[in-house]
Amino acid sequence: MTIGSFPGKGVLRGATFGAVLGRGALMGVFAAALFVPAVLASTSLNPPSDPLAIGPGTPTYSPSSATLPPLAAPSAAVARPGLAVAESKNDAAARLAKTYRDHHGGKPLWMSGAAASPRGLALIAALEGASEEGIDREAYRLGEIKRLLARTTPADAQTADLLMGRAFLLFATDRLLGQSRRALPFSERLALLAREEGVIPEDLLANAGAAPDFGLFLATLAPPTPQYDLLRQGLVRYQALARDGGWPTDLADGASIKPGDRDPRLPEMRRRLAAEGLVVGSDPTFIGPPDAELLDDFLVEAVRIFQAAHGLSADGVIGRGTLVDMNTTPAQRITQIRVALERWRLLPRALGQTHLLVNVPQYQLYLNEGRTTVLSMRVAVGRQDFETPLFSDTLRYMEFNPYWNVPISIAQAEVIPKQIENSAYLAKKGFTVLPRGVEGWDDGVGHESVDWKADAARSYRLRQDPGPANPLGTVKFMFPNEYAVYLHDTNSRGVFDRSARAVSHGCVRVQEPALLANYILERFTDRIGKTAADFSGPTPKVVRLNRPLPIHLVYITAWGGEGGKVAFVRDIYAKDRAIRQALHDTAASPDADATLAAK
């Protein structure tokens, strides 16, 4: 189903997902074929083991990061560049709504006489609920619309109709493109809408008027992934928790508390976990048991659930990382969910009927088929000084028993120093030394003939043969790109036992490469019936896909689960701050200088 039943196609381009005003790249048509990350098929590698059952696998992150900083409060002394311009340009939305109405005989789209039509009432209800999906609703001028509706003059009815048309166009572009793009003039947003989603505003208005179920039509404008709906439910839940007083966030730092220990901080921790709904079972004595200062079995289980939901090692020990998360406020969690919702709005809508999605800060890969996650596994990603880039592409081929062609930077910083220290290192590890820039030379040169203390990496390239010492392991999954990153196996399997897995030079290491390769061999190649084991050996073997498999490297730090539960992971590359600030900067107050006169 296309967005709002519009003709056209979605276009995903080559910009990084990390950019607030950009998206990723992959040609394709609109697709409602997205996924339910909270539902796992039987092939899932890491099903949730705790009662929260949040998302596939176990979201994990480093417990050493600091808690999220709160957003700065708006201040008259702090300019919000782009907002005034963007809001004045929003008058273009009103002019567009008026032009559309004039071209259709002046017939109101949102009014029936002096009152709002059912379509208009449905729009107002959706605008009022915008904050429940993390969108600032002040730009829609709801207050002015309601004041006009309270009057009964024809002029007021016409003005209300125009304002509702304006609000609809702004709300639609917020959902389709992201609120953070309000910083752009409205005309530029319309150009992006046409280029990225194949949608023009006249079609938006026409389909809004023709839709037999306007509420259902509005729903098609939101990101079609169930994650968006789950995060909306989570946002509503955390907003309610905040209204109800939240939870204690002043838990004192101190020594780690282990199961069976007593500590005077534990009664307050019980109240904190209970406030977030993390009481195990229906034990009425959870908050006030006979010995509230004892880390007993019920409290240990609640702590483990909390740790699993926040990506910590679920060992039941209350250490510094657990305390940091316990002291994070409901307002900070609300902001984190809003950022995640905005990231889904910024992502391409057409992810692909079958696609790979790597959520970098969650250290998790999902293989989604239709609306089902059929395979999930842990991954390791780039460390902070070698960030895994965020973009969309298509998987083109797999290479079994791959060579590792060592990048110059790694050769200089890591490999050559080991050769200088031990002259047998390269030979022992299966490296071949090849002259750089010489085509067709495959025999190598003698390690002993190279002056490694000179800038050897500029004159020679290092290639490691397939085998147990090769860090790419048994297979790599290739989607050629400007960043020279890819998915691959690893010879360091212990990394997947760690909760913090930002360890690579930018590539993504996968926990179960054979399972992924077998799936691709069966469904995306002409090697049906073959498995990864059939391609093992001492020499590289390339298997090309017979159709591209979309892959998306994304960055989402809040992952929705059933019942409004949310898993939160660390912002390992500190990328959420830009989105938080963009949402803050594009939060509008009513546009006072754009009073419309009905003509």
C-alpha cells in the first residue's frame, strides 16, 4: 500500500542517517512491508529471557557512559536559528491550502457549514495527539482553530478551513519527513517530499478529501514500521509516569550491592523499580518486605529485568552502571523516546520487503521478512574513534574464506609495529607483502627485504590469507560503499559475550555468520541447497546475489516493546544530542504574524 494511496515511488539516497536533514539511499517503491521487532521467529539467536520481552535479542551497551543530559529550557536570550524563517515560510502552507480550495470551486475541505466536518474533527483529534508521537503541535495553531470554530460567521468558518488545511499539510510533512526538518523553508520541505517520497502536496489534499476513512488515511502518513507504534505506546506510558510523579532519581552512589547484601539504599531502589512497573509477579511486599534493606531473590529478579531492559549485564548486582540508569529521570527517557521516533521519521519508508537492519548502538542485527523478524543476532560495531557509518545500501555478494587487505591506517598503527618487534610476525600470521600500486602482482615479496621502520605502509600493502588468524573469519557480506565497511565473521568470538561491543575499526562483526549466509544462499542466490560449509576452504570463493538485499545501518537508542515497555541503550557515539537539539529548536509557538483573512 502506498502512502495515502499516492502514485509514485520512494527514493532512498546515499546521505547518512546521522544527518538531521538527510536520509539514506536505495531505489525502491513504497512498501508497507516492514517488521515487528518485538516478534521473533524460531530461528532467532537471542530471544529475550526476561519477562519484559523487549525486542529481539538482548540490547546491550556500555554501563560506563554518563546519563543523558537534559535539554536546555527555551530562553528569549537564546536564538533558535531557522525557526522564525521556517514559521514565516509556513504561510506557504496556508496559501497552498487556499489555492487548492479555490481550484475546487471554493468548497471547504474541513468545514461543514459553520462547524468542523467529521474530517475536520478527525484532523483536530490527530493534531491534539501529535505530542503522543513526540511531535510538537504548537506550529499547527490549534488554539486559533478552536477559537474560530467557537464562532459562527461565514468568514470565521472560511478562515478555520484554511488554517486546518495549513495544519494538515504541516502535520503530514512532519510525519513524512520529520519535525527537525521544520528548520527548512516550507518550499524546500515540499521539494524533499517529492524527491524522497514521490508525494506532492496537491495529492495529499486530494487524497485527504477522497479518503472514505480519514483516520486510516492519516495513519498511512506515519512511518509504517510497528516500532513506531510501539514507541508511541511507550511515550504515552512514560508521559503518564512523569505526570504521576515519576520515580526517585537521587539514589546515592556507593559500593556495588550483590545478591544477599544489605544496604540502606535498597528501600528507595525498591520504590524506584516499582514505579517503572518492574515488580516481579504480584508480590505485595516488594516495596515493604520484612527486610527491605536485603537484596533478596525478588529484588534480584527485578534488578535483572531492569538491567536487561537497559542493556546492562543482567547479573543482579547493583553497580555504578545500574545506578546511572536508575537515576535517569522520566523526562530524560521521554526525550530519548522522542528522539527515536524522530529517527524513524527521518529514515526511508521503503526499507524493503526483506531487508537487513543493523541498529548500531543496540549492537544488534535484524533480518526482517515482511512484518516478521526471522533472524536476529548480536553484532560488534566500530569503537568511538572508528565509528560505524550510518547509511543504506544493498548487499551484492558474499566472499567465503576472504583475504584481509589491511587498510593503511591499521597497518601503520597496529600490524607493522608488531613486525618490527618480532620479525617473524607477518609470516606466522599468514600475511603476504605486495607492492602497492602494481597490478597483477600476487606472489608477494620477502618480509625480510622490507625496511619496516621506514614508511613501509605507503610502499607495500599487506594481505592476510584465509585461516584461523584472519580477523574476517570465514565470510564477509559485501555492499560496496564509500566507507569501505561491510559485515563479516570474526576470529574473536569472545566479543559477543560482552555487553559493550564497540570494538571494531568500523566494520560490523556478526555473531552467527553461517546462519545469515545460509539464509542468503537459499533465498538470494542461485546456489539453492548449498550451505556456508560447502564453501569452506583455503581460497576465497565469491557468491553473488541474484537480486540485491537492502541493508540499513541505523542509530536508534530506544526500542519499543509490548505494553508500552521500552528498552533504552547508550548513545555510544553521542549522536542523539543533535536530534534532541533539532527537536528543541523546531518546537514552535503559535505563528502570531500570519493572521489569515478569508477572501
